[in-house]
Amino acid sequence: MIRNILFTIFFFLGIIFISIIFLPALIMPQKVTLVGGKIMGQWTKFCLRIFLLVKINIIGKENITTNGKFFIACSHQSMFETFFLQTIFNCPIFILKKELLKIPIFGTYLKKIGSISINRNKTTKENLGFFDEIVKAVTDSKRPLLIFPQGTRVLPEERPKFKKGAGRIYETLKIKCQPVAVNSGYVWPKNKPLSSNKTITISILNPIGPSLNKEEFLNLLENNIYSELDKIN
């Protein structure tokens, strides 16, 4: 319990501090602001190691796409992957809940780094242009898009069907998808106490080419990620 409290206090104070330090970067080129994201990722790793004695194991780095555009589809069990994947990939473009943009300072930072927001609770005229915004962001940037096809954080034992929007994104972008499986929920579960003395495994899987239809892609992506989670859990 003491470790949980110390981690929570120092982690969030650190995120706030980094956000404040990088306030001047909000009027500078975007690449300066992106450095703040990588620092947050390293801070996450540091706090997990120091306060919870958690190790991070990365496998499959050789599978990372190095030629051409691609997008990342990652399992989502905690805030960990949101922060730490920025240190592995080239500062991904995030799709996130519109509410996050309302957080003081941090929300401004999310806007600056080019995050794409969506209102998940209802269909709006703004949401109808969502895929056009994704295409423009990916076309104009050298950074990969990062999506969480489960739609929200889930517990390690949960296996919800992937959202159809992931298939629509694949169909729209017509680029490779880089599947990633992360078992962070065993350390940092949704709405539960944190655990210590464990290892978070990040498994980077073989990319999926752009030749499938959206239904075939979604089935393959779901099977690959869940099969890998069963192995690394």
C-alpha cells in the first residue's frame, strides 16, 4: 500500500512538473514539445522501477516497420502504454477522448502534439470528419498513428471484441499495421490497486500488410494480439 501511494504521488507530480517545464515549448516547433512526451515515458519507467520494483521487458523490436508509413494497434490495459510507447516509436499520434483535451496544461500539450480527439459517447457532425482528420494527420506527418482497438482500458483477463473503427482506419489508410501486445494490467489495472515486483512485457508483433479487407484485418489483428497476450501473461 505504501509503495502504491508513493508511486501515485511522485508519478503524477512528475507529470505535472514536466508539463509546466515544457509550457514554453507550446509556442515553439512541435518537435520541441514532443521531447516532453518522451521524458514522460522515461519518467513512467523510472517510477515503476523505483517505487513498485517493476521491470519492463520489450520483445520483437526487430519487427518494427522501418520502411514506409504504418500505424500501431496496441492492447490497452493501463496508462502505461500511453506514456511509454512514445519512447519506443517515433512519438505516435494519439486518438483520444475529447474530455482529455480539457485537462489544464496537459490538454494543451495534447493538442500541440497533434492528438486527434473524438466524442465516444455520441455521433456528431464533428465525428463524421474523424477519418478525414486521421488521413490528413498520417499523410502530413512522419510519425505513426497509435490506436487502441479495444476502445478503452480493460482488465488482463478480459477479451472484448475489437472496435469496428480499427478496421475502418486500416481500410482508409491503406498502410501496414504494427500490432503490439502489452500486459501492463497485471501491474497497473483499471480501477484496482497497483502491484509490485512484476514485469511488464511489451511484445511487438509482425506487421500486417494493407492487402486485407477490413473484416479480415480485424479478425487477424484480434487473434494475433489476444494470442500473444495469452503467451506473455
